[in-house]
Amino acid sequence: MKWEKPALAAEADDFRASGPLLWSFGSCTLDERRLELSVDGELVAAEARPLELLVHLLHHAGELVTKDELIEAVWPGRIPSESVLTKTVAKLRQALRDEDQALIRTVYGQGYRLVAPVSVKAQADAAPVDTPDFAPGLAAGEMPPLRPHWVLREKLSSGGRNEVWLARHAKTGQPRVFKFARDADGLRALKREVTVFRLLREAPGAGEHLLEILDWNLDEPPWFIECPFIAGGNLAHWCEQGGGIAAIDLSLRLALIAQAADTLAAAHDTGVLHKDVKPGNVLVDLDAQGRPLVRLADFGSGRLIDLERLARLEITRLGFTQSLDLPGDDSSGTPLYLAPELLAGQPPTLRSDIYALGVMLYQIVAGDFRRPLAPGWERDVTDPLLCEDIRACADVDPARRLADARVLAQRLRDLAARREQQAQVQAELARTRQLHARLERMRTRRPWLVASALLLLAGLAVSTQQWLRADRANQLALRESALAAAVNRFLTDDLLAGANPLHAGRRDVQVSEVLARAQQQVAARFAGRPEQEAAVREAIGKAHAGLGDYAAAERELRQAVRLLDGLPPARARRDEQQLAMVEVLLAAEKPDAASVEAKDLGSRAPLAADTALGLATALAWLDFRAGHYTAAIQAMEAQRGAYQALAAEQPDRIEAFLGRLGEAYVVANRGDAAIQAFSDLLQRQTALYGPRDARLVRALIGLGEGYERADRNPEALPILARATSLARETLGEEHDLTLTAGGELAGVYESLQRFGEAEAEYRRVLEILRRRFGEEAPNTRVLTVNLGVLYEHSGRSADALPLFEHVHEVDKRLDGESHPETLVAAYHVGGSLAQLKRWNEALRWHSRTWELASKALPADDSRRGVMQSALAEAQCHVGQAEQARANFDQAIPFLQRTAGDAHPQTRKAIELRRSCLGDPGKP
């Protein structure tokens, strides 16, 4: 019996009447009577709880089973924490070998769904009923279906989702490889391979090094793809045939890695992630001259980051219609080559592939494909330049890895020249040191040699100064290198070890959990080494800030600053850490605490130039937050040139600055200036990280907001649509930036009077906000107001009014009557009452709102003019013409000054005056 929702549960109950059930799904079988699980025909040891959970999912196959339902089914009468359920699911996945969620899919924030086709039979009945069988059932000597001239000779691999056979032509003996799908997931993987092959075969630099797909059958079982036979086999097999890795000349090994890097770079250029880079997927062929030639294979786990490219090339999206867009698919790949961020649950990126390439480079240099990139790996690599290359690919921080695999290929090909250059630098440094020592000795000789010494001093002045600079830089570099090494060792030994499923005992280890566990070891690990302990605490603090845990970030950074107080050599680093704490306090919406730290840091002058610049920006932002928009923006604009000078060496500094400056322009309704700032930021980030990197999302949102503020909504629309699409793809549906982008996109739809699309987007985002944060969360309230505004604009004021009243009540209770958001909600309540012609009520609301706003809002906040003009309109409609005229006369010039003549709110105020009083007032 094959599962067809929703009949499975009822039919299972019928079978249960005749005996315990035997379930089959994917390559797994569960004996419900014995609670015994078999995977690929092998009995798997598993605990009782995960198997009980599996039974419940099987009885509800295809259905979303909520977390509460699972807890009630598996732990009846108990209230375990949600983490207990998560751990149990992780153990079940491990037993099922379901790391890529092909069997059980997580529905984030809700529960789990068993998605594999399921068969069930009563054990009293030996014969299965309509058992689904996707395996091809082939044997040596047979001819594969649909290929009558080929004879199967040898099964090359089997297991999981595919079965691979070597076949030979019945007449010519020509070899060929057939890969058959064993199940529906295998079919989907074959479709992905075909799609990627069609996409890459014309890509510059990829075609020669891509395993060709000669033919395929994806229409009827048995599904397969047909490829040429590569006699050399995969990289590991080829090395074994050559007597082992160590027997092969290192330059040839590196040349093969360089070829693989070039091919991977070409795939990345085309918008393809491989996601399973490893020696088994690097095949070694021979070119026309008999030289080894790499062919990259098996894109069945791949991911497309540019689906639009398929449409432009008119290639069908086979295999990419659903599974590759799901968060659960992000951790697929071979564990030995998985990047640290994938273990932490983050989505794959180009740099994840480059990490795997770095592990391969390490293994081929070390001479062992089974060796992991574990702490102390540097001892296996005697060449410092190759050490540098491996670090560049496999840094624990993705942002510090190479952004282009092609760079690694070039570095490996230039290795001999780089060694020669390094030798020259070392020789010159040694020569300079010798000359300096000679000069010092001459200064102690007899007076009659002083003239000679002075002549020599003149000749060596330049060299000596260069040596002194090099010596100081070298000492600083050594200290910085020691600190970086301490941080990296701690990250590798403690953080990544804590995230390793083999150490933690489960796959679903959270980053915050790993950080919390690791930071408990910091004091003991670095006892007596304050600089190294401070560096590690700084790294942990910044990681917490990235996760939004600002309290933990502040705690670690404060401890780092205390450790370095009173250590003169570490003065500059100590000040940088205090500046980082100021930034954390600003992000945590704690301006008073940030101001205290900023003033303390400023009192420690002189500061290093970079620190002083960062402090000046933080102070300007504090001034901006206090409502002094014009002065703060002018101060930040004056700093722009200094940040431009840092752009080459510290791109993150200019990026953070441009983002903050652009945000200030948006809040101050300076749309054109915001467009310029965010365009600059977007251009820089695209050049550094590529067009599909998650870091572009903030810049895209800011740029879209800038166009909105400039009343250029048709131009804002495609930008915000791109921001929303990129955020969903790289960050997930529920990430804060995804929700922000969606909300802004809905606002532009509304401005363009595409009300249906606007409402759908608002409702989608609002549903996620309510589920994640609740009705009273700040973002939920803001978006509820936006939905109400949409209703007003589309003539549904009766629907808008209760939304505004609800939000105002919550804002007032939580934030106070004078809070800016409370005032906005109150303004909208009055506006809805005005739309409904309930003018006396509208007047009461607008009078109170303006009374509070005139005292609470910053002096140059354009919302003051909007609220005052709304009051004037209400006064006009209840017969208070003179009061209305006076308020219009104040509001309109104010809006012209703060928002500009062309801004919609300015034009609206002028039109209100004209309609109410019959004249536009003073220009």
C-alpha cells in the first residue's frame, strides 16, 4: 500500500487490527512491534524516544505535526523543554542518515513533516501491498532498460539515492557509466545534475573540466543519466593507482587542485554552488597530450543562486523547483569538508565551497585524504606559503576566506615565483640587519673613524630607516600574529569542537550554545595571558553581537577592556575594544550607556587614528539620536574622506559608515543623499562579495528606502523586490532583514496603488512577526500600523480604525503617551476618524497628538509638520478657520524646510489648506 494522504492513518488502523505494522519509507524499514529500525538493509541502533517519535510521524505521514503534538505523543503528561524535542529529532535524523532532510523536513517555528513516500503492511501478512520500488533492480550481464546495446559489467557504487554501473557496448566494447536513481530523491538529484550541466557546459573555463552528461532518461523508471567512463577514477583512486599521494610529485598534485579551483570558480561565476566538493567528486582524466585533466562531477547536491539565469537561457529548472530552496537542505555534503558556518546552521555560500577546497588542498599536501583539518594541522605542512594558502581558504570566519576560487588557482601556479620573492625579501632583511649592526659597531670605535662612520651613516640612512620601520612592523606583526593564532586555536579547539556532532552528540547544536560553553573555559585557558584572553573575549563578544545578544556581547567586551587596562603595549587594542562596546550599546538601544563609554574613551587621548575616527562617528550618531539631525549629518559627512582612505585595507569600516550615514539620510527624509550613500555601499559590496551575497541585503533595503524618500517609488520597487528575494534565498523567510525588506516592498506597492500585492506582502510579514514575537512586539505594532495605512489609502478606513486604536493602546501602555511611535499611532487614529467624517472626534485626537508632539519630537523632525497640518484640517472642518490658518502657516513652511517642496506630505499639506481655506498660503 502506497501512501496517499490522508488515507494512510485510516488504512494503518485497519492493518493494526490484524497485527503490528511494518513501515517502509525511503531506504528505511521500521518494525513497530520490536521498535527495530533498518537503513539500507542494516539494523541501526537507536534509542526508544526517537523511534516513538518516528512512529507518530509515520502515522501522520505527509502532514505537519506540530511540536506540541509530538511532545504530547512521546512525553504524555510531561512538559519537556523544546530543546529536548530538538535533540530527539537530531538523534532520529542521525539514525536515519537524514542529514539533508530528505525524509523528515523541519517546518521552522511550527513542527515537522515526514515527506518520504510510505508503505505499511501488517506483519501477519508477509506480502507487502503495492510497495513502492524505485530501485532499478539491475544485475551484471543484463542490458539496462531503454539501452539495448549496452551490457552492465560492474556496479561501481550503491547506497543512498543512486546506483552507479559500468557498462560496455555489446559490439565495440566502449565503456560508459550509468547512474540510476534509487528513489524520488535520487531522481531529483539526477535532474539537478542535468540542469547544472546544461548551464555550465557553455560557461567560460568550465566546459573542459566538467564531467559530460551524454544522455539521460528522466521521464520513466528506471531514471538515469549516462556519462563517459573516466579510467583514472576520482582523485583519491587516481593517487592510489600512482602509488599513493606521497609518490606523486607535489607540483602535479597542486596543479590538479588548481584545475579544480578554476572549475569551481567558473561554476560560481554562473551562479552554482557545488555543496559537496571532495576528492570523490574530482575525477582525473587525460587530455590530448596524455596529461592529467580534472573533471568536476556530481552536482546532485548543488544549489542555484541565480535561477533567473536559467530563464534567460531557456533551461528548464529540473530538480530546482522546491528542495533547494528549503532551509533544511543547507547542511548537505560530506562532514569532513563541511564549513564551520554550515555546522552552525547558516546557509551555504561560495565561501563554503572554498572551505572544502581548502581542506582538499591540506589533504593533498599532507598526503592523506582521510585526515581532517584539525587543530595542529600546520605541523603537517612545511611550506609556509602553502600554509598561508590553506588558511586563506579554510579560515573559520567566512568573511576572511578567499572570495574567488580562481585566486587560489593562481597562487598555486605562482608558487615557485612566490618562493623566490619570499627568499629575496628574507635575504634583503638579513642584509639590512647586518649593515645596521655594522653601523652600530663603528660608532664605538676611535674618534678618527667618526668621519668614516658619518659617511657610512649617510649612505645607509635610507636602509636603516627602512629596517627600523620593518623591525617595528615585524614586532607588531609578531604580536598580532600571536593574538590571531590564539583566537583561531580557541575557535578551532573549543568553538568548532563544541559544534562538531561527534563531540556534542547531536547535529542541532546552536551557535549561542557553543559560545556559552566555550566562554566558560576562557579564563582558565588563558590564565596569565591577558592579551590573548582579551582577544578571545573580543571575538566572542562580537559573535554575540552578530546573534543579537547584546547583553552577552557587552559583558565580554567589558571584560576584555578590563584585562588590557594598564598594559601599555596593548593600549590601541584596548581602545578598539571599548569602541566596539560603544557600538554594541548603540545597537542595543542604550544611548545613555553608550554616551558614558564614548566620553570615557575620548578622555584617553591621544587615540589611534582609526579609533578616533570611529569614536567621532559614534558621537555624531548619538547626537543624531538626540534629534540634532542637521549637525550630526554634517559631522558624519566631514568624516567621509577619512573612511575613504581606509577603504582598501579595512573595507568593513567604510561599509559600516556608509550604512549609518545612509540610515541618517533616510530618517531625515533626505532621499537623494540616501540614494548616493547606499549606491556607493552597494557598489563596493558587490565588487567584494558578488551579486548574491547576503551582506548586500542591508544596502538594497537602504537604497530602496532612499528612492521612497525621494518619491521615486517606481525605481524603489525592483530594488526592494531584489532585496526581498535575496534575503529569502540567503537568510531565510523569517530573518529580521527578510521581514524588513518585505515590509518596505509592501509600502512601495501601496504607494503605487497596487493594493492587492501590498496587502498580501504586509499580511505575510505580519503573520511571521506575530508568530515569532507576539502582538505587542515593536515590529509587529509598526507593521500593523502600516497595514492600517494601506486600508486607509484603499478606502477602507473602517477596517483601519480598530488596528490603529489597538496599536495606540499597546504603545501607550508600553512606551508612554509621548513616545514617537505612540504619537504616530495616535495621528493615524485621528486620520481614520477624519476619513469617516467624525470630525469632532478627529479634532480631539489631533489636538492631543500635536500637543505632545510639539514637545517630544526633535526640532527638525518632519513628522511635526504632518501632525500639525492634520490638526489644521480638523479645525477647519469644525469651523475653527483662524486656528486652522495659523497652524497651516506654521506647518507648510516647516515641511518645505525639513522634507522639501516635492515631498508627498508637503504637497498634501498645501492641498489641504487649499481645499479647507481656499488658498495655498505662503510659498
